[in-house]
Amino acid sequence: MKNDFEKCTSKIVLFYRTFVYFIFKEALLMETYLKATDVAQLVKLSLVTIRRYTAANKIPCYRINRAVRYKKSEIQEWVEKNGATTFENQNDKNCEGKE
């Protein structure tokens, strides 16, 4: 049989895990995650360009199993950092320096 200390410890651990789970769950729900198509519309680039930037780690993203998601706040910061001129008159062919 477990002694009182072990019972108390297991209850504390269970409480802590539950508390942490709900805190992170709330934090994730508050953040807006976008798909690649949404990001393409937001930054006015083609979907192919967004996918190339993702593959080259040029754009902040999160891989969840096979799905790729983007935090809206990080995309907005990324656009501000790179400037609007980065996205003007850019086509998919010169994304990687190829013509």
C-alpha cells in the first residue's frame, strides 16, 4: 500500500499536469493559426511561394505531424521585418534565384 506521502505526491503531480495542460490549451486557443492559403492571401504571394519559403525556413511556421501552420502574429511581424517592397513584383521563378 502507498503511504500518505506517496498519495499526496501523486495528487500534486496530477493537479500540476492538469493545470499546465489547461494553461497551454488556453494559450493555444488565443493565438490564431493560419494555413498556407491564408498566409498567401494575407501577404499577397502565391501559394507556391509560401510553400517554397516554408521549405527553405524563410518564413516562421509550425509543423504538427504533416500539417504546417503559421501564427498570424508571427507572419505580421515577418512582413514588417522584411518590408512591403520584398513582396512587390515577385514571381515564383526568382524565389530561389532561378530564372
